[in-house]
Amino acid sequence: MTSSMTSTPNRLLTVAAAQLGPIHLSSSRQSVLLRISALLDEAASQQVKLLVLPELALTTFFPRYLLESKALSEYFEIEDPEKGGIRRSPGVSPVFDYAHKLNIDVCIGYAERAVQSETSHTDYNSCVYYSAQADEVVGKYRKVHLPGAVKPYEEPGAFQQLEKRYFTPGDLGFPAFRAPGIVEGALKKSDLKSSGSTDVHTDGKGDPIIGMLICNDRRWPEAWRVYGLQGVEILCCGFNTTAFATNANGQMLDMTAEEAEEEVLLHHRLSCQGNSYMNACFSINVAKTGAEDGNPLCGGTMIVHPNGHIIKEAKTKEDELVVATINLTDCRRGKTKTFAFDKHRRLEHYGMILERLGAVEPELL
């Protein structure tokens, strides 16, 4: 592992990727909560301060099914600001309560039903960051890059991916935030005020800067770069990714199961390792894996270093805790050299990224 830069104090943090094995249609919420509690217990025994859970961590991956309104509603957590928001939602609050008891921050993915009024709501594929010290949610993200389709695929044998049918694209953007109290000696605003100095270099010295993505988002470098421009140090990403490949109509490609999963994991690792390197941040990438009612999900749970290499990864397709002690100072090498954005970026040449949605080829010769 790359040694930390000696010019900046060490900022050590023990983190965990809490992989979940399959959650079936018949799995009760209580059984899932007990499994998460067991992972939290194991994390506490290893002095973990931040634990990251997968996308849709509380349910099976229900967008593979065509569901009617009543059946669909059972998979969503009601988020009503007048009732305490997601922190007090009964289906997930036990996770926060137990994390608070153990003093472990938690990032968890879930299906969010955001209430606007008694008669209206909007559904999102979401995740939140719960701070045990603050005993509140300090960060929230809604999945932007929804895969799949609105209408079910009609081709024989097609695999359904209906996220576009069940969820609205996220409306929060990519907001980075600081996680309080998990790194010892973090520089605070009050330290600057008490010193009376205004000429203090603060980059890389405060509480950890966190970003969150969900599954397909990890394949889109624009999302990572927006976080990179906010100085992100830890990117938390949960996913449920099929262990097989399909075409645009949901039909299986002509590959063996082994070939398909190998390619899926190649693309996964390229996305996480490459973008961690190009934004000089750690990433904690967490799978829900195994066969959910016969539908295989890939593994690939791993913690990635800012230089792009895998620090530690899961060995199973079951509930498994992947733990590593990281040094946030290791982010400074990339952020101050190769990816010192303020020195090397050329905004005048990037206009097409915002001006053009889809690819337009040059004219034929």
C-alpha cells in the first residue's frame, strides 16, 4: 500500500463494506434487520467507525418484477418530514438505533417514498449517511442514472429491469458533505477562530469528505468528477448488479455464465478503480450478491485506494464484512499532483459535455 505523505498528519479511519447475501421474496424485514445487526456487531468488534451497506439493502431487488401498486408499495420506506423523515421510518430506524448504540456511522440504500402531501408522493432509489455521533442523517443521495426501461421487455425470455418504471431520477445532484467525529484531531472552524489566523491551509485536514453513488452511477465519470471537485475523500457506493449480460431488449447474450460474470466484474472494477484514481479518493463498493430466488447477482465488494488498487475485497457471495484501516492523507498525492484540478483542467474545452445529451457522429466522408 502506498505510504502516506509525511508533510500532512495521518488521518486514520477504520471502515467496512458490509456485503449482504441474497434477500429473497420470502425474506422478512426482521430477518434482514437481524443480519445487518450481526454485521454491525462484527464491525464494532473491529473498531469500525464507518459501515457501508448495499443498494436496496432492506429488500430483494424488486425492479426485476412487474408489480402492481399495492404490492410495489410494500418495498418502500415512507419518508415524511412531519414524522421525522427516514431517521424515524419504522422499517429502517432499528438500523440507526443500533448503529447509534455501537457508535458506528452507516451508509444504507433503500427504496424511498417521499411524501409531498396526503395524496402525492415521489419514489426514488436512495441512500443516506447516518452519523452516530450526531444521531441524525447528515447526507442523502438519490440515484441519478437509472438503468432499464419503463415498459416491460416483450421479447421471449427477457430479463426485466424496471427501475425507470418504479423510480424517478434523483433530484439532489451529487452533494458532498463532512462526516463529524470519526477521525481524531480533525480541523474545525472553531480551531481557526480560536487561533485568530486566516492564512491556514485547511485542505485535507478536516472531517472526512463523503460522497455517495448507487450502482449504475459508478459507471458515469461525470458523477465522480462532480464529487472530485468538492474534494471527496471517501465515495460510498452500494450496488445490486446482475451476474449476467443482456442486450438492449433484456435478452441474454450468448456467453457462458462464467464468461458473463467475468465481464461484469471487469466492468465493475474498471469503474471503481479508475474513478477512484482519477479523483484521488477512497471508494467503498458494496454488493448485494448471490442468487435471489434464482436470479444471480455478482459480488465485487471491495475497498479501493486513491491510487486505484484494491485494498481488500470479499471472498464469498454471502453476508461478509470487509474491513480496512485507511489513511485519508493518502488522497493528497493525487489531489496535489496529477489531479490538481485547479492547475490542469481546461474548462474552455469541455462545453460539449453539458451542451449535448447523446452521441452525434461527424458527417460521413
